[in-house]
Amino acid sequence: MMWASELKPRSWWTDDLNLVRICVKLLHNLAVWLSESQCPQYFITNCNLIENTPKLMAIAASRLMSISRSWLSLWFVNNYIRECSLLCPRIVSRLFDDNITITNLQIAVSAIIVYREQTALYDEWRIFRLAQSYIHAYFFTVNSLTVRSLDWWLNNLPGINTSLAVYFQSFTYLHIARRASRSRLTNELMDVLAKVVGLQFVGSQRHSNPRTSGSCLSKAVKMMKLVANKAHNTLKMIQLELSKAYLYRVLSCEDSDSDSIYCLAHVYLAALYYTTGQYQTSIDHCTLVTRSQDHSQYSSCVVEGKSLPKMDDDIDIVLGLTTLYQHVRTVTLIHQQMRQEIAVFSTEPFAHYLSVKCVRTKNHEQLNESVRPQTSSCHVHSYVKSITDKEQPFIADVLLCKLLCDYSEHGQLHIGNSFVDVNIRPNSCPAELNTSQLVALLQQYAVEKLTLSRQIEARDFGSVVVTTDFEALYAYKCGRIQQCLELSTQNARTLLHEVNGPHIVLFPQPELIQLLEDDIVSLTALMLILNTKCIRANIRNLCITQLTLSLYLMTQCQLKLRHSVTSLAQTLDYIGVAQRSIPVDHTLDHLILHLTARIALRRFE
């Protein structure tokens, strides 16, 4: 076949596009090779595959030459088309019971094609559901994701359906959130998160030591570059928090005693905390840098301007001017190349600058009463001195220094009609990232991904699928009761007479538990304790329909908002319809519907 694909022209394959004709000619060509005992190996030169067996090859060649189009056509019918008909309903397969004539065969094949066209989407949907169940099982059994396993899933799932890759990503975020809420982030888990949020280098660094400060600092800087100049959204906030986590890991590495890496990590942390509005923490990290005794030892370590997230207009102006200067110099001095990147800042002066900016941004009435002057010298004076002492100060440093020329040389920054001392005593800096904010962001972004997955599913399969079930669930978790009620009511009315839509798997699914309401989790656990066989009996026992979840949330929201009895009576009618339409073997569905009805009836007591 490989020789034929190379030796036969395109027209030989396409001019008379007939499968039987092509196969007969190929088999006859093979017969000639066998009769002559010449079958050259495709990859190895001067290698004959069939030497010293002339009698056996002659028998095989004779049988191949006897194959005709009619014989091969009948062979295809019996071995392929008839087998396909057995997968169809009896009304289609019985068409092959009659004597096979050309007319009967055309009718039978047409019936198979029509049936296949009618069921193809349903078969694809079944494969989609099966793939989702594999995802659920994987997260139930896996102790922790790895970058390698993440790569495998994300490379293979889009070939089935694009929604599956999004669905897997959402569970990845929930998995990391669950692990981070219980224990500290591991190096592997941080790399997995970096990979799923778009950092491409992590998977390729197989031979780098993830526990060295240089490796962690490199990942943090590349993550910050990924964030720089991006619009504010949930993903950007996750990337910022992950950058902080990498920088804290730098400080905890065994070789973090290097002053250059130590101070650079603190400066980047200060910049990130400034970006997220945590000004006191930013000041604390800056002060640890400015307290260092000998800054000349790490003069080679610089703050890269292109790695900094969007901070303030001053830095944007400075970076813009340095870029313009570099362009003008390159154009005017054609033969003189720039030897180094000029859009960089010195570590210590930049720490002074951030401290001053934090104090100016932070209203002085909100400063902690315990803040007192640390030394008699001010940050501005130290900033100017650190630049003037350099033989060749960075252009970016000089420009920032110019922007600070309006500050008092006595260490006081003018704010309105008052003065605030910029020399403050640092609080105790945390040793690692507080993951509570990261966990909340991961849960929020997972819900956004789950909603997107539902939207793709509705688009591809065209079935009755509401796309805001997870959004309503998360709104209830966050206390946005009115929003949850509006979404749940709309979903319940859409699904009231549709029971074949998507299900929400509650067990085995520890990732989703963090989004679910306590009563649902407790009821599911109680059912499993009382009847452990239900796990093996039917997977439907471990799922609930979108309709059941919507009715439960709808009822809870109406009670919390103190809706009228009339409104709850309408909801009870919906629950009655759902109980009659959902099959009886959906055990958990009926338990939750019964619980929901009991909760609603209390309002009438």
C-alpha cells in the first residue's frame, strides 16, 4: 500500500473513485509481486520480504488473481454492510433477508445510511457522556494531578468534543482549590496550575530542579509577563496569585540566602501586592529590601519593566520613554547595538519608589497606629543617593527619580493639607501565600468554565440543556440569593417537562462538593451510608438532574427572601410534576425533591 501510494499518480486514485475497483487492482499488483517473489521492503533498500518460498507464493498469487469485482463486492456486502445492518433496528436489518439484488441492496444500504444519520448525533452524545464519566472517575481516584497527565488529557479530549477540554479544565481548577484549602500548594500543583492558565514552559523543563530559587523565580517572572497589560478578569487574578506563590517559594528554597534573589523576590512581591491593593503588605516587603546591608552585591539583579503588571501611570511613562529612547538610538546609531535591556529598574531604588507610592495611595487616616518612623533618613533621600552613587545608573531609575523630585527631602510626602512619614516600620511579612483568595478565584473561574462547557454542549448537541445551573449554584454559595432565584426559576421552567438533559454527578466527586449546598451533601452521604450497594447498582443513584437542582435552589431562595405562600405553592406544583416525570430509579433525585417539598411545606405551617 505504501509503494502504491508513492508510485501511482493522483489520477489513478481519483478519476474513477470506486473502492472495489481500486482494491481489486491493488490485490492483482500484489499477486504479480508474489509470483515473481519480489516484494521490496519500503524502508530498507535491497531488502526482499519474500525470498525462498516460491511454491507458497505461487498459491497465494493464484488466489489473488482470481478475485473479481463481483466477488469482492459480495465479500464487502457480507462482511461489512450486513454487519452494519445488525446494529440497526429489525425493520432495517430484515431488508437483507431477501435475495440480494442490486435494487434490494441499494434500498438496504440507503436505509442504513438514513438510520445512521438519524442516530449519529445521539451516538456522539453518548460518547461525550462516557468521556465525562471517565473525567469524574479520574479525579475521584487521582491523588494529585501532574503536568504530564494534564498534557495527556488536554491533548486528547478536544478530539472527542471541544467542550470536554473545557470541562476537564474546570475540574482541574476545583481540584487545585480543594487541595489548596486543605494544605499548602506543592511544587507539582503550582506547575499544573501554571500550565492550565497558559504558561507553556512548565512542561518542557523536565531536567530543571523545581526546588531551586532560580527555577521558581524564572517561573514567577514568566507568569508576571503573561499577566502584564492584560484586562482585569478572574484569570488574571489567578495568575497574579500564582506569581506570588512562586515568589514565596523562592524565599523558602534552600539557596534563597543569595541577597540578589532574596531582594528581587521581595520587590516583585511588593509590586504584586501593590497591584492587588494590599499596600501595607507591599510596604513591608519593600522595607525588607531597603534594610539589606550591601546592595552592591546584587547590582546585577534588576527588575524587568516588561514583567511588571499594570501598576500606575508613572511607571508606564518611564517604560514608554525608555522604549522610545532605545528605538531612536537604534535608528540613529545604525552600527552601534544596544548591549543591554534598558527598560529595567534597580532593586533597592525601586523598593523605595514602591514604598512612597503605597503611602501616597493609601489614605493616611487608615495607617495603623503602631506605624512609627524607623530611621531619620527618608526613602526619597535614599533613593536619590542610591542612584547618584552608581557610576552608570539605569535610565529608568533616573526618570523615576525625576518624578519624585516634588517630595520633601525630610522624608515627608505632601497629601492635601497633611504630611505622612514614608519611613515606616515593617510588619511581619508572611512566609507563604495565604491561599484563601486563590481558592475563591479558582472556584469562581471553574464555574465560568463549567458554564462555557454547558454552552458548547447545547450548541453541539442541540438538546434541552440549560447553561446556567452551575452559575446559579455558585450564586447561592456566595449569598447572591436574588440572582440565584432568577436563574433557578428560568431553568426550572425550561426543564419542567425534559428529563433527558445533563445530570450533575454528586458522587464520587469530591471536587463539586465545595460548590454544593450542605443539605444536598448531607443527604447524599446519608444515602451512601445506608445503602452502599447503590454505587454499584446504578450510576443514576449518584446523580441529580438539572431540574432537581433548580427546584431545590428555587425553593431555598424563595424562603430566604420571604416570598408569599402563593409563590411557594407554584413551586410545589413544579416539584410534583418533576416527581412524576423523573424515573423512579433516580433515587437521589427523588430524595432531594422530597426534601425540597418538605422544606417548602414548613412555610404553610
